[in-house]
Amino acid sequence: MELVKEIYSITFKYPKSETYGLTDQMRRAVVSIPSNIAEGKKRKTKKDFLQFLHISNGSAAELETQLLISKDLYPEFNYAKSLLLLEEVQKMLSIMIKKLEMS
């Protein structure tokens, strides 16, 4: 959830021309991460939960790409916290996926 707030904070500063571009894409990707974790957790089977964790992981990869693009296009913004939070989320997702696949 902290990553969601950080991405919203950064994209709020983007030019209006990005409203339907990077801003929209980044916000959709970052909100998708915790949303899919929550939805998957409420599913009845481990297989379903794993599927939603993989979807979250895909959204995290999308966000990573969008952050790298943003760094090139808008270098005036500080992306360090976002990238650190994203890395932490990706590590947590990987661990959860591995543990569920092994159990």
C-alpha cells in the first residue's frame, strides 16, 4: 500500500499531457498489485491464490518498466523510494509464490 501512495505522489506531479499515458498506466499497475493479492487470498484454493500472485508479479514488472521509462523522461523527480519499495514488493511476492508452490 505504501508503494501505491508513493506512485500516486510522483504521478501527481507529472505534466497534464501524461494523464492518459504514463500516469494512468502506472497507477493501474500499482493498484493491481495489492488488489490481486487480496482477491487471490479470498479465493478458495491455493492454485487460485498462486495465479493471482503471479498476476501481481506481472503488474510489478509492468510498473518497473514504467518507472524506468519515467526516469528517462522526467529525471527531475526522485524515484529512489519507489524503486526500493517495488524491489521489496517483488521479493515478497517471489517468496510467497515459492512457498506456496512448495507446499
